[in-house]
Amino acid sequence: MSDLLGRLRGQGWRLTAQRRVVAEVLDGDHVHLTADEVHARAAQLLPEISRATVYNTLGEMVSLGEVLEVSTDGRAKRYDPNARRPHQHLVCSVCGTIRDVHPTGSPLADLPPAERYGFTVTDAEIIYRGLCPACSGRARG
């Protein structure tokens, strides 16, 4: 059983065939698929799955806190099953490829007290940008 399926089961979430397929499609490292990509892959496994079911299932997984919704640069939302381990994202500025990264240190600790303006800071989102190996190779070629 996949990590995501196990976490969803642990939440008492009823795993219908459709929900199971969506979870299976999302399972793995560095997975950051759009809803349409999830639907296309899920339909290969379960042809009768509807786009609405995929969208609803993704929304439920996000509400449960088992999947993160990631938005970068106005691109389509992507869904990240790595909701349990704190991480940041590395994004290719050309093709939009996203990788999970785990920098050392705490982004919360890096914000100086004078820059908090009285806020109680509870979270930080850092996005590292650059060119993935494929896009970097095209730029050189």
C-alpha cells in the first residue's frame, strides 16, 4: 500500500475505486501534477472516471491535509502528496517542472524580528527558481 493511501485510510477516508486510483496516480516522490494530468493518468487505469470526480477527490484530499495545492507563476494548480514532510519547491522557469527540496535551517528563523512587523509567523513558503537540466541544455545548445 502506498504512503498516501495509508495516510488516507488512517483518516478513515472511504476508498472507492475512483478515490483509490486518484491516490495511486499522486503517489511518489516529486509528484506535482495538475488536475487534468491526474485525470488523464487516472483514466488510463479506470476509463470511466470523470473529471468532476478527480477535481472533487483532489479537493477532499487537500481538505484532509494529505495533499498540498501548489501554485507557481500563475500556472495551473498542482497537487503535491508530500504533505507530511516540511519542504520547499525548486521550479524551472521555462517548463515549470517542480522538485521538492529540503534545505537545512528554518525559513521562520531566518526572518529577522524587525521584519516581522508584529506578526506571529507560523509558516513560510520559499520557491527556488532556475532552469532544469533539460531547459538549461536547450539554452546552451
